[in-house]
Amino acid sequence: MSTVVITGTQWGDEGKGKIVDYLAQQADTVVRFQGGSNAGHTVAVNGEEYKLRLLPSGILYQGTRCVVGNGVVVDPQVMLEEMDAMEARGIDVSGIRLSNRAHVVLPYHRIMDGLGDEARGKNKIGTTKRGIGPCYMDKANRIGIRVCDLMDKEEFAKRLKENLAIKNTELEKLYQHEPLDYDAVLKEYEGYAERLRPYVCDTIALLNDEVKAGRKILFEGAQATMLDIDYGTYPYVTASHPISGGVGVGAGVAPNKIDKVVGVVKAYCTRVGEGPFPTEQLNAIGDKLRDAGHEFGTVTGRPRRTGWLDACVVRYAGLLSGIDYMAITRLDILDGFDEIQMCVGYKYKGELLNEIPASLKVLAEVEPVYEKFEGWKTDISGIRSYDQLPANARKYLERMAEVTGIGLGIVSVGPNRDQTIVIAKDIF
Ligand code: GDP
Ligand code: IMO
Ligand code: MG
């Protein structure tokens, strides 16, 4: 297979970076197609940790092309900082390509993200404050500034002036924030433009040529199904489409050119930010999951909310993204548990529900139906084949496949590249 989409099935932080890095060993190209620097993808190689926000998780392989597609909202400052940090660690960044159609995050997006979310008071989303929502708002409002505009000195100066006139009024009148200085922003972004210019191209043409040539391409989703603006727990979602369908709009590669979809599933469940989370454990179990898994956000450092695996959510993700295989991560975090639970259905007012409810009021009130599993109480981080996993671990995984209707593709037992068990041999 030559085109594979990696998508998050829960509320993010499933370990997409680890799985993409693992599969990228065989890839020619790795592509980000949505989101922006709200993502925090951690890759661990030879005891070294790399935290990626905008750069695709294929960057650690010499010669791999890393594309930031048109559907991404790009903060040039973050992108350049990441590139500099990579170079300082001896990593070649010459394979990066940035779409000329990607939208640019500007300082007012970041400021308004923070102030806007605070202004919601108790209804706040708990965004990452990276300007993601406001940048996508401008895109939908047809006043966004794209990379091709940033590359055109005159056009950028003109568009920035027009936008700042609107944004400064909003900053002052709505948020009592001091206005941004046109000359300072212009100068700052002109500097970014010159540094980014060598990497900018028409990535739609590039990717479609690669598809035609049969090259191996990985599409790296950020965030996850339950944070999708249409399918997630709206309004507690991000502003883009993390499902596999996001590739069509965010990379310009048509749906019939996608060969396989892999859904990344954390063996339990976490969420950062506000919003419903049916299997959340606000108790000693939740604390144990957080401690065992060191569950603190990569981008914001916030403690992640923790709970049992919700197989209803994974089944829903499977349906929406056409997931062929699950890549189950962090199974090792459950090593110390005597008992593990899995949510296999929701009950609402005593009735079993067949769908994930659209209404957040209903979702907040559903009662998860749990199945209990005996823990394996063994360190599995050194195991490298499926047969060698403890019987109780296999039982848990096989039940997960049964309830979600999705096959087992990969099982990850640690953050490092080699701590990976591949079950499906036809992923890539
Ligand atoms: P992403 O946003 O989906 O890429 O996930 P994050 O990087 O935010 O969070 C996943 C964390 O789990 C990272 O620190 C990874 O290094 C780590 N990780 C990934 N797979 C495994 C695994 O199988 N076991 C353990 N213990 N850690 C893992
Ligand atoms: P990765 O790719 C987990 C959450 C935020 C907030 C909501 C909206 O590392 O899995 P935003 O800044 O996007 O407007 O915030 O979405 N969120 C994530 N949660 N992992 C992520 O990315 C996330 N990106 C955004 O916490 O609840
Ligand atoms: Mg993350």
C-alpha cells in the first residue's frame, strides 16, 4: 500500500507521533493536513525525545519529504523555531515543503484565542491558545492571509493593513487590549517570509505527482475524531477535521487515492480541556492512570483528564474514518492494574444507545456500560511479538477489536521505536 492515513480515534494524544515515526521508516513522504501548533506529537528515538508541533513526524529520517499541507494553519514563528531546534540537534530540514495555500497564524489570532476563551467564562473550551480557532475563523470569513500572500511583499503589506484595521478595533473595543503595531508585525513577518521562502511550493501538485509515481505517503492527523468540528463533542472541539476525510480538503489528495487508514487508540482514555468525557475517572483510578502514564499535556503542560477506554468512541471513529486497523498504544501503562475496564455501550435513561448522542446534555448524562478484565501484572515493555503478550492482555485487545469491529494492526508497548509489535503486515 502506498498511501496511509494515521488518525486519532479519541480526544488526542493517543501516540500518533510515535506511530507515524515508526511507519515513516518506510515512507517517502509524511504530510500534515490539518490543525497547527496546537498539536504536540512526541517521538522518542534512542532515548532522545522530540516534540513536534507543526513539522511532520517523519522529520527524523534523513531524506524523507515532510509536507505541511494547505489545510494546516501555520504559525511561522513556531515553524521556524522548530526547524532551528531540529537543526541544532543535527537533523536535516531540507526535505520540508510548505503549501502556498496554507493559512498563516498572526499575533492577533493568538491573542484573541486566549482572550476569547477566557471571555466565555465557565463555558470556556480550554483551547491551547495557539490562535488555531481564530485563524480558521478568518479562513472561513474569507479574510485570512495565506502563505502565497506572505510571500508577496506588497500583497502582504496591503492585507495586513486591512486586517489590522479590523483586528485592532476588536482588540481595543471588545477586549480592552492595546492595538498591535503595523510596522512591527510587518517587519517580523517579512523576516519569516524570507526564511520560509525556499520551502514554499504547490504541495497539491507535488503530492499528486508522488501518488502517481507510487511513492509511499503517510498522512499524519493531529488532534482526533472527538475533537473534529463536525463529529466531535461540539463546541468542545478544535476548528478542523482530524478524521481521514480531512486529507481530501487539507492535502488535495482525493479519497479514492487513499489505500489504508490506521486509527491510533490509547489503551485507556485521556482528554485535555473542557467538554464531556463519559468514561472519565474522577477518583483513585484516574489518578493512578495519570501517574502511571505521566499524563500532562505536551503543548500546555496541563494535567490530562483520565478514564477507561471507551470502545463506543473508537467504533464511531472507525466508521467516520474507514479505519482498517487500530494501532493501540500505551498498553504498558496498564501493566500495574489489577483490573481494567472497557466501556462497550452507553445507557441513557435506562435504554441502550446505538449512536454517540449529538446533544452534549445527553452525552453528559449517559451511563457507560463497562466490561471488566483481569490485569496482567507483568512488565510488557520488552515484548516484541503478539504471541508473547500475556493472555490477559491479548484478551483485552481481542475484545477491543470485537466491540469496535476494527482489526488489530499494531500494538505499542513503549515510547521508543523498537517497542512496537506489528500484527498486520499489509499496512504499508
Ligand atoms: P500524539 O499527540 O497523539 O502524538 O501523542 P503525544 O505525543 O501527545 O502523547 C503520547 C505520549 O505517549 C508521548 O509521550 C509518547 O512518547 C508516548 N508513547 C507513545 N506510545 C507509547 C507506548 O506504547 N507506551 C508508552 N509508555 N508511551 C508511549
Ligand atoms: P494532538 O495532535 C489533545 C484540544 C484543546 C481544547 C480543544 C480546542 O497532540 O493530539 P484548540 O487550541 O485546538 O482550539 O483547542 O482541543 N486540543 C488537543 N487535545 N491533543 C491535541 O493535539 C489537541 N489539540 C487541541 O485542549 O480542548
Ligand atoms: Mg499530543
